[in-house]
Amino acid sequence: MKKTLFVSLIAMAAAVSFSCNKEEADGGEKNHAGQGFASQSEISASSAATKTVLDGVSIKWEKDDAITLFGEDGSPVKYTISEGAGTTSGLFGTDAVLPEKMTGYAVYPSVEASLAEGNSVPVYVATDQSYTATGFPAEYPMAAVSEDGKNFLFENLATVASFTLSGDVRVKSVTLTAEGAAIAGNATVDFSGAVPVLKPGQDASNTVSVALGDEGMALSSEGSVFRFIVIPGTYSLSLTVTETNNNVTTKKLGSEALTLNAGSVAEFKVPLEIVTPQGWNITGSFGDMNWGASWIDMKDAHGLIYAEGLEVPDGGLFKIRYAGSEWYGGQVDRSLDPEAAEPVFTINPDTQIGNITHVYTDTKISANLTIAEGKYNIYFDYWAFGNESERYHYLWAMTEGTPFGVVGNCTGSGWGKNIPMVIKNGWLMAEGVEFTEQGAFKIRFGEIWGGETWDGTFELGSDNQDTVREIGSPVTVIRGNSGYHPKNIAVPAGTYDIYLDFNRVEGDQYRQTVWIMPQGEVPGGN
């Protein structure tokens, strides 16, 4: 009953009747009160002695199990098991003084609520259920109608929904959700019809969850089975799995609504594979994207994280994260907006393309970023400025190309126009930059020089002057800002491929590396 159950599941939505032959208590009568109901004595309650469809199913009474019977005035009377623990038939007794008349209705588990007008009683289907490797995870609601007041044959009212999860992950919680419908929480047992029926009650829940603690549980190599007790009905279901690294995967169960019948086990036989993203990725809600359940892997161009050709058919929301844990979104101060409910930045082709967007993590709440319909290249500098506890980062959205360019007294620029940098062979680089005589250049974001914050230029520090750089050697550069004027990067006459390494120099958040390479050569040979 509290379910010492051993379940061999073989069919999707297999109907199983847990009814059994009536069994008499002791073969005789004891101190019967009104309408033959036992007082100061015992009644007989049976369950699941007969198996029909599913082999290996056995619901057994356990020590301390209790049921509730009802007086005609609706008052509840609690009966507790006295004999039969470990079997499908038990003797239940009470020391309560019974009402003058009793109904023939009983429910398990025991409730303190009264039987309401219309012959219904409120019960509760747990929304937080415990995991068990075999059997049912929670108290399975049952009800019985007796004609003689001595023998109660309990019928199972709920459904067991069963899912197998696979994958090399540690699971912290699993939640089953019904779209727009209640499957657990407050419920009622309705005795008004030919058989008792379990129905959702007021403020019932559309979710039911199994929590496995912060350390979680590793899924077995054969797959781990999760079973939920739910209120019967027809639902559009989804399963949400949260891993110990906080990655969240949501899977929709089927393309059509599913009918879960009372007294049945609905087994989803195909294992649901849980895959954890291993690197930087974009997840959100646009097109076919589904928060956590799907994502777009980003690439790494020597520290510049990017995704090119991002298709957004109808607009939506997104964030950037590392694996399944760290989230990066727009700036929302915790004290100003504790819920971070509204997006704070819109990628709009008319106003935002190519501009720097600051995104936050750590002590900031990362709000969602909104994105308009279109096709984008997204670039993300995940280690930008700020201290360790309150860091902001750079994000750029482009309809084509990258936001980076070389500007200087080189052919095609003249300090007024950028020579575009592209991603090639895993590097951010400008190819074939020609200096007809000794010259100089900078690397900048977009077509800007300065502003109220970092202006996005990569330049030599002021103590390096305009020394001509040795071709093929790394140049340490620093990001400039509106109040700081570092020098240009000077080069001899020639045609070069210019590379920017976004990785920081010895962990310094401001200093990075530029390479001026002979045309066709790659820094370090790679």
C-alpha cells in the first residue's frame, strides 16, 4: 500500500485492475454498530490479490497503514491496520465512537476531511514524490464502496506514469508537467457514480516532481526508471530534467495529447536520452528552440566565442551559457528588479547590429535578451571587465561578418575605414593588409573610437611608444578607453595577415595578443 511494489512494466498505458475477491474478516462478526459497521473491532480490506494484465504487480498493506470511513453526516473515522501487513488483505480496527449511521465509502490513505455533499471527499496527490528504484514512488490513492460494512475492496484511482532516462549525467530532479491541466495536488474522490473517481480539486498542480538532493543520482547504464503518481486524464505532457550542474533539459512527450487511465501503468518504452552541453552554447525560446532542451553550440576562435548563421524565424528570447550552468544575459540589478522578468536589450537590425552589448553574470541577475526575426552572427567576449564578483561581458550581433576591423595608414583604410576581420582557421584575422611604407594600425570594434566606456580598440600600452614590431612575434596590446590614449602598433612596409588572440595574457583582463604574420602564415604554426 505505501507500496511495497515490484513492477514489471511491459506496455504503454496498460490497464490493470487491482480488484480482488472479497475476503471475510475472521469468518465472523464482531460488535457491529449501525448498519453492520464494526466498532471497537475490525473490518476487512483487500487490494490487488488478482492480477490481470501486468505480471509481477503486488500492492500490499504495510504496518501503520490507515484508511478512512465516513458517517452519514460526513464525519471521518480512521481505521488502522491490526493484522495482514505484508499481504493484500488486512484487518483494520478503530477505537472511535462511530456515528449513528455510516456510508459505505472508504479511502486510502487516511484523511481528516469530511465527506461533502454530493458524496465527494478531498484528498491529496503528492506534488513532491520520492524516488524508488522499484515500485510506485508515493502513496497511491484508492477507494472502496462496501455493501455490508465488513468487507471493503479497494480500487486504484490514479495512474502510474513511467519513464526511462538515459545518459552520462547526474540528475538532481525530474518534473512531469501537463500543459494547461492539473495532474497532482488537491483532488477529490467522487463517489456519486457507479465507481469512485479521482478528479482534480481547486488550485491543483500541473506538475509533479521527484527531487534527488544536491548530489543527485547518476543514471544507470541501462537507464533509470522514474514513476509518477498522477490524476487520470488526457494531457499534453513534458518531462523536465535538472542535472547537478544546473543544466535543464525539457522533452515534450509525443506530438498529441495522451490519455492516462485510472488503475493503469502508462509506460513510455523508448528511453529519453539526456545530453549535457559540454561547451559554450546559445539557448532560448525562438523557432524550434526550447530553453535547456535544445541549444546551438558555439565555437571558440582563440577566446572569442561565436555562433554564425543563427536563424531566428519569428523573434524570441535567448541567453548564452557555458555547458549547463553559467548564464549570461542583460544587465538587471538585483535590488531594482529581483525577478528579472523583462528583457532589457533587443537585437534590432535598425539600431543594435554591431553595437557592443554588456551582459552580466555573478552578482547580477542575467535577464533574457530579445532577438528580432533575422539571421545573425553572434560574438561573445566572455571575460571582459569588472571584478570577480560582478563581471560584465561583451556581446555583438551582426547580420553579416564580424564587428572587428583593422584601421590604419594601410591600403583600403587610411584611418577612416575598417578592413574587416573574419574568422578563419579558428582565428579572428584580417587577411592581406598592405602597408606601402612603414605604417601603423589599431584594431577596433565597429567604426568607433571612444565613448563613455571602453571604446573597443586594441592598442599598445603608452610605455611602448611607436616601436616597429618584429614580424611573426606576438605583440601585447591593451584595450583603450575614452580617458586613455595608448599608441599605435607600428609595422614595416609589407603585406601581412593580422591576428587577434582573445585569450588574456597571464590572466590579465585588459591585455591580449596581436600577431602580425607574413601573408599565409599562422601564429605558432597553428
